[in-house]
Amino acid sequence: MNPFSVTVTMNCARRIIGLLPAAGQGTRISPLPMSKELFPLGFREVKGKAGLRPKVACHYLLEKMHLAGAQEAFLILRPGKWDIPDFLGDGADLGLRLAYLTVHVPFGVPFSLNQAYPFVREATVVMGFPDILFEPEDAYRRLLQRLDQGNAEVVLGLFPTDQPEKVGVVEFDETTGQVSGIYEKSTFTHLPYMWAIAAWQPTFTEFLHQVVTERQRQLIGKQPPQMLKEMPPYTELPIGDVIHQAIEAGLRVEAEPFEQGSYLDIGTPENLRRAIAAGLYPSE
């Protein structure tokens, strides 16, 4: 029996909102003189400014979201990462309206994303991690096209991988695109694709909210955030696990594989060095 009952009010005029979870502490790459999402990786033109200006890691993601039709985006931060709003500001130079939310519980990406629930519950969401670089440029457009053309509540953007133990690999029907499983950091070497970006309908936003609400009730009950230091050990909940739960609950999840696509997480020294040395994302 499905423990979650998902009811949403659909809005005919679709509103596309970007969600960028940026609450991580960057322990894999620390110390850095700034949040990893702001590491310079190229140059760009800025209206009203002479010459090229630095293009930071999260610019690439925000530009792709905007290209797909997003007019606004929320970045969810942990307290202390104030250099991100200080640098990005209101997003006017990107053609976006940017807003910032903070998350005060250390339970993983789903809890970060759920902070935006009151603001996105009736919107179409495009989600991505602001410390990743990927191609193709029109990836989010293709996810939204699949979302529009079928019955999917979630569409995942897939990229080739040979490191299933470090990512979330996806099992899906190559004919219909329907996803049957997501396996985080697994030994399933027969699955050649990982997921890195997603687009979803309000039905999944509601499902995510219910999962997080129940999980938080189990973990901390009515304790305020300042009491978290007294909590017993916990395990972070990956967003891939929530999507897998959605599949088991009857929501339709589909995949859009980018067979010739590329993906790079700059959150480790090795991958950051690759991005710089190989010139994978040079100035435009």
C-alpha cells in the first residue's frame, strides 16, 4: 500500500523554477578560499562591464536552466555560505530572478530541496547541483520536452559513467524510457548511466515534501535545530533514494540519456584539476 497520498492543484500557465542545493560543506575539496560553487572556470561577457569577466562553476548550470525557460531559481544554502548571494546577487546579469533559502538540518539534499516547497509546489522544477559541469547545452530543454510529451512526473538526465560506486546509476527501459530503479553508490557495473539533473512535476514536489516531513519527524521529532548536536548518529538521505521511493509508490519516472554527453563534478581536487588542465569548459 502506498503510504503517501499526493494531491496537487495544477496551474495551466506553467512556471519553471530552478532548484540548486548548495548546502554542502565541501569537505572533499577543502580548504578553498570560497564556496566551491564560485570557483572560476572560464570567462563571460557581462552587460555594462567592459571586457570579459570571470565565469564561476554555478554560472554554467544557471545558464542552462535559463536556456530551458526558467525565469527564477532558488539556491538553498547552509549558514555561512554567504559569499554565494554576495557574488550572484539578484541574478539580473544572468536574466534570472535569484532567491536564497537556508537549511539548518544536516540530513541531505532532499531536506535542502524541501526548503523551497512553499514557493515551488505548483511549479515545474528543474534541478541540478551547482558544482557540476555537463553537456549538452540543451539538456534541460530535452528533459522538459519529455515531461510535456508523456505521462512522467520526473525526468532524469543521464550521463555515461564507469564509476557506479561513486554515483547514482539508473536502470531504465531503452524503448519507453521508463525508470525502474536508481541505485546510489552501488556495485552495479552493468548499468552504464548515472543521473545528474532532473525536471519534475508538482506531483513529485508534493511526494518529496511528504517523505522529508515523515523522515524529519522520525529523526528529530519536535526538537529545534539547535538541539541537533544531541542527536544519535544518522544517515543522510540521498535524493536518488527518494526518487526510487516515488517509483515504488507508483509515480512514473523516465530517463533522457545523453549518450554523447559529458559530466564532471568539480567537488574533488582531481576533478577540479581536470576541468582546469583539460580546458573542458574554456572561455566562451
